[in-house]
Amino acid sequence: MAHRILTICYHLLKNKQIYIELGPHYYEERKRTHVARQAIRKLEILGYKVVVEEMDQTA
């Protein structure tokens, strides 16, 4: 956690920017997207054609 805070501070000072809160679910969504891209890439390497569609959340 400390490393993440120091990294944020470094980039803010280096680029002369202000801190913008990304929200409580930012990292969960980022991880979800990363895992999905990894899975698609692995399937394509195995020779599959992948079409991604969002599932209906009402069920």
C-alpha cells in the first residue's frame, strides 16, 4: 500500500497534477478487464475465434 501511495505522489509531483480519486471499484474493474483480456488472448493463441458479449444481469 505504501508503495502505491509513493508512486501516486511521484507521478503527481512529476507531472504537476492534482489527485483525482478513482472510486472504490476502480481496481476491481481494472483487474476484471485484465483477466478477460488474458483469457481471450490465450484462447486465440490456441486457435479459437473469440466473440465477447456482456451477459444479461437480470437472471
